[in-house]
Amino acid sequence: MFRKDLLELLRDNPMSVAEIAREVRVPVKEVHDDLRHLLQSLRHTGQEMDVTPAQCRKCGFEFDAEKLTKPSKCPKCRATWIREPLIEIRNRHRG
């Protein structure tokens, strides 16, 4: 049930995991787990999860797009001023 809600919430609407958790009033960990399952489910549909990776606001270091939650520190400059990753569901383009 919750994953279907996630699909509707994120369709063409990029949000961070923290924003999703606030919107649906569940813990961040639960959102993270459901996003991982949703990613697996989307492989069999005409949709895909697009992740804008987390980025250090100080030095610009870009984290791996696989990490869906906000990192605590930048490995390059050790700053904690990190922009959260944004997650969006889009229709898969075939060409």
C-alpha cells in the first residue's frame, strides 16, 4: 500500500527522503526501505527512479546516486553542509 502511495507522490515531483517522511508521517528508515523495494518493482514497468545525487555545498563533491539518504560529511573537504539527494519517478524513455 505505501509503495503505491510513494509512486504517486514522486511521479514527476522530486523530493528528498526527509521530505517524503514528513509528507507521509513515517520514519525516514521506513521510507528508505520502501524506496529500495520500489526500485526493484519499477524494473518491470515503464517507469524508472531518477536520483539527483547528494552534493557538498562547500566543495561541490557529488556522492554516489545509489545513496538515497543524506551523508553526514563530505569525504573530500569534511564539511557537513550537504544537499540531500532528490528522488523522482519518471516514465522510461524508449528509443
